[in-house]
Amino acid sequence: MNIRTDAAWAGVLQFKAQLLHQQIAAMQRLAADSGATPEKLEQACAPYYRLLDQIYDRDVPIARALDTADLLLHLEGQDLQTDAPRLSLVSSIMGDVRKQVGTMIRTLVSSLDESVDLPREIDLGLCSFAFGSLYLGFALPASPAGHAELRGDPLFSASREALALLGKVTDHIEEDDAYAQICRDFADPKIRDAALSAVGQLAPSGRRGVSSVAIGGRAMPDRPWRTLTPQTRLQIRGWLEKPVLGEEVVEMSGRVRSIDLDLRRFDLRLIDGGHQPDLRCIYPASFDAAAKKWLDHVVIVRGQVELFHGAARLLQVQSVREDAGV
């Protein structure tokens, strides 16, 4: 798919519809001048009316999605070849988008300013819904009513950057040296891991009747659409098993402020009394039972670490124990 997402598509379709209406009017005048029967006129105009029906019924909703969505997904698959896809399927896809984009925004905000008080849930707006097979367009969270949206605000900046980074991850996803390219593009290992995790979760599993997800939107201008498949999901999962590129082993103490039990990742904050930036940690499956008790606890983690600007940013956990001194 080579659709551009930075053009005013609704305007283009409006112009095409106007041309078709003009052609129909010209055909009617020609038929009247030549004395053609109503049946002949209907037959002559039928192809133009079919094109108008396609524009208004199918193309206009897609054009609106292209024009208005910050993040736009085009999903294809056996269970989407219908005008009434299962509500459970659509709602589960929306839930995935909400969780992954929200996590990316939180990760970026904490990297920009750890003191920002984030809302418990970062919600997106559904700004478009169109068939063919299915287009879902999402708008980034807006400021509450009565509050000005400032471009210097960390939440505003992180919201835009989150979607841009999702697009950036997919730039090299189909290349032979994709992971090496992504590592070069994402110098901060914490951001790299969060972005890869999000894209991996947005890629279809192949078990829900969705065979591919193409990703685009206004937040990813000048980028061609990238198609994610079940193979993409498996590829990224392999990269995420041991993503830490450094070899140094460290031991650090901090509070577990958020945890993803599915991805086996948690954020460690208030490290060294708040003098160190927050740290993203990856733990093995053997810690699954214990991990459920870590949230909001102060723990001591030990493991292999990757640095960014001299600070620990991504850690492959070898051991975790509660800090008895707290």
C-alpha cells in the first residue's frame, strides 16, 4: 500500500464527485437534444452513478480517516470481509491500541520529566471507522475542556512523539538487517524496547481472523504505510527476548511503579533516592509468580545493563529481592 497520509483526500474525492456530476449533466443535455428515451439516458448515465455510489459509500469514509487520524490502522483478514465485523474483534483491537500507545506515551513522558503527574488512563479518540476491509482511525488525547494545549507540555510532546516512533520502528522492519538498523536509530535502549514492544503487540497474532495490519496516519508524515503480519510479531518477539546489548552487570534499588505481566517488563523509579533516571527491566518467565507482588514495592534488582549517556536504561534481570531497609 502506497497511500500518502499527508494529503487532503476528502477534497480530492469531492472534486472527483463534482466532475462526475458535471458529466451526468452534460449527458442529460446531450440526450435531451438528441431526443433519446429515458431508458437510453438511464443506461448512458449508469456507469457514472455507480462511480458516485462508490465514492460516497466507500471512498469518502476512508478519505476522512486518512485526513483526520493521528494513527490509522488498515486491517485485513477473513473475519473482516463483512460490513458487520464482530464487536469483540473490533473492541479487542481498540484495547490493544489504547494500551500500547498509552504505554509509549508514559515511557516518553517519564524520560522527559519524571515529575509529571500522568492520568491513570491515557485514552484515545476514535475519529474514523471505514470498511475495506477495516480502517480504524485514532486521535491522540486532547487537553481537558477549559485547558489550553501547550506544545511545551510533556504529555503533548510525548503523545506526538510516541506515534512518530512507532512509525520509525517500522521503517526497517522488512529489511534483512532490521534489528541492527533499529538499534542504530534508537540510541536510548529504553525507548527502543518500548517502541518494539508496542509494534510487536499491534502486529496480528493470526488467531483472531486478522491477517495483516497496515499502519500510518498524520503523526507519521512522509512515511509509506508499513504492513505488520504474524511473522512480524514472531520476529519482534525474538528480538525482545534478550534485548540488552551491554555486558556490564549492576545492582540497583528502586520502586516498581508499573509492570506489564504479558511482556514481562517493569519500570523501576526513584532509583538512588531519585538521583538516577528510571530504568526499564526485563525479567524471565521463572519470575512470573513473584512479579505479581512487586508493584509499588521497593526492590533491589541485579542484571546485565545497557547504558545511555552514562545512565542505566535497560536491564536484563538476573535476580530481584525486596529491599529490607525500606
